[in-house]
Amino acid sequence: MKRTGPLDTGCPVLRSLKHVGEVWSFLILRDALGGATRFDEFQRNLDIAPNILTSRLNSLVESGLMERRRYSERPPRDEYHLTQRGRDFKPVVQALLAFGNQHFAPEGESVVIVNRETGEHADPMMIDRRSGRPLSDPVFTNAAGPAASERIRRRYPSMNEPMQHREADR
């Protein structure tokens, strides 16, 4: 039997991409984070075929990122609302927006993140909650977690072993 994608080794990046890595799913989540809830809103905003939108919405509901809420019985119509899991995706969208503006917008920024109270542009940065240091600091690296498979443990140092500087981390 042919594999249709990478083998699930327990990698959290791969597992996340299986739920949000398809472009339409990502854009639906982006629009939902912006307030869209109805099928016609998503269809109009994204110019997406109805059958593809239906499939992606179903997938996002099955993944626990969105939930259906009936707003009309005749005809039956549902709204799609983000769950907490879906709302937790917001920093990912913001990080990709900032990355795209920095590296793939030769004409300039078409969308920016702003502070509603001051109108100032925000510059997203991921930080370690404990130390307050940016995660881009070379002191941070990936390590095998407590539930890591043997395959992951071969790729990443253990949390309990002293970290050796690896060429890939520099």
C-alpha cells in the first residue's frame, strides 16, 4: 500500500500540519480568527469552490479546531466557530503574516498587525515565558520530550542530558 504522506513519528510539527497545513484550511482559520463564521462569508472572502470549502470545514471540525452551531432550521444552516484549539492558532497565523511581510512582500506590507488602542504596528516575536528571552536566541534548541519515540530520540538530544551545541543550531 502506498503512503500518502510522511510517517507519523510523533513529531508535533507533522501532526499539526496534518490538520492545518493545507492552504485552504489555513486560510479558513485565518478568516475565522478575523471574525468570519458563515459558509457564505468564507466562500466570498476566499473565492473557494463550495465542495472544497465544505470538505475543509468538515476537516477543521473533526480536528477540534472549529465547531458547528446551528443558526437556522429551515433551511438547515450552521455557523462555524473557533474552539479554544482554533483560537490557540492565532500566534501561528500572526508569525506567518510577519514572516511573509519580511521575506515575500517586495511591494510592501499588505496586511499588518496593529494595536487597537494605539494604532501602532506590532512586531510579533516568540519569547520564552519563563526567561523572557526570544526563542530565536541560539541558547534555545529542540530536545526530545518525555513522550518521544525512539526515532525522535535519535534526532534530538534528551532533556535530561547536557545539551551539546550542534552545527544545525548555530
